[in-house]
Amino acid sequence: MSCYIRHLKGIFEEAGIELTPANKKEIDRTLHRMAGIEYKNCPAAWAQLKQYLADEQKRREIVIKLREALK
């Protein structure tokens, strides 16, 4: 499982998502898709996500997309 997930606690809180063992893999796959990175390439996904998180508009988009993906 992606080690970067732990760094996204604030994003999950904003999105109203409780990270559980049952949904962790789905969240990881969703984040890889958002980053445009092939699943399981965690270093590349994290590098892209860090860039997105530095931009407030893109950060909000991630929160919205996570909410929608995990309804």
C-alpha cells in the first residue's frame, strides 16, 4: 500500500472520508488515476499529487473528486 496515503490525512478529512482497511486500496487507485499515473507506481503518483496539493484550486479538485469517487 502507498506510503504517501498517511500524508493526505487532511485531504481525507476535508473530503469527509474515513480511511479504513476496506477502502484504502480503492482510495489509492483513485489517487493514481487523478495523478495520471499507472497504479502501483507510488513514487510517481506521490510526486504528482504533491504538485497538485501545492495549488489550492487543484487541492480543492482532489477533495471533490475523492468525495465523488467514494460515494
